[in-house]
Amino acid sequence: MLEQDQKLVQDAQQDPERFSVLYDKYFDQIFRYVYRRVSDKETVQDLVSQTFFDALAHIKSFEWRGFPFSSWLYKIAHNNVLKWYREQSKGHKVGLDEIGELPDHNADHVHETSRKEKQLEVQAVMDMLEPEEREIIRLKFFEEISNIEIAEVMGLSANHIGVKVYRTLKKVKQLLKS
């Protein structure tokens, strides 16, 4: 996969019109990542567009460091989201109604109630975490990317991320017990 991405990046570096292949390959992934942080569809579209615009604008300076190309896109998206929050000068919390699926009216109501209770519990625990801890949990478990990729996105060492993941999971476990 890295070799395929490397070839696609080299093609895009030589001919920017070929960047569209990378765009098509990673659009959904980056859209989901940004949506989980912002959730206002118009803002998400703007931030995702800005992310790919920035990537295209800097594709010639992209250098392989042994990480998947998606790590670089996540880092750009992460920075764009942070910049947007700074410009908004306030934090944004995603409401449960924004992250949950529409309930199936034919579904078992007991199951639906249980699912909603679990969502509330997860949201409450996430709200108790520091912003950096929330971001690490989102990247690790919702985006399912490796510690090395998280380190690249957040500008920290992989070992530091490993320690932070361990400590954050320990904190989550304690919060769930209380």
C-alpha cells in the first residue's frame, strides 16, 4: 500500500492534475475525520476542501518519512480544524443527536434505549477528558490509525503517544467505574 501511495504521490508531484486520484482515494476518510470534530456539514465541507487544497498546494514539497500518505492528510486536516476552532474562539461539542443514527422505528426499543445509554456514557466520559486526550482516543479508536501515525498528526513522538494512550485508557477506565 505504501508503494502504491508513493507512486500516486510521485505522479501528482509531476503532474498536479493526477492529484485527483489521491483525492478520490482519501476524501471519505478525511471527511469522516473532520465531521467527527465539527459536525456542521457546511463547515466540514469547507475544512475538507481546504485540507485537499493545502495538500495539493504543497504536494511538491511532500517527502516520504515512512508514514502512509493519509497521515500527512490527517495532519493537515487536524491543523485546519484547530485553526477553525481558534478562529471561533470557543470549543464545540458534538451533541449526541448529531452523532447517532436515526432510530429505526421498528427496532427493539430496549436495545435502542441501551444503545442511547451507552452513547450518553461514552459522551460523558469523552467530555471529562482533556482536548488532547479526546483527540488521541478519536484517532486511535474511531479513525483506527497507529500510534506512529498519531504521532505524525500531532507532532509528538510515537513513544509519547504510546504513553498517552495508556494513561488516557487508564483514566477512561477509572471514569467508567465512578
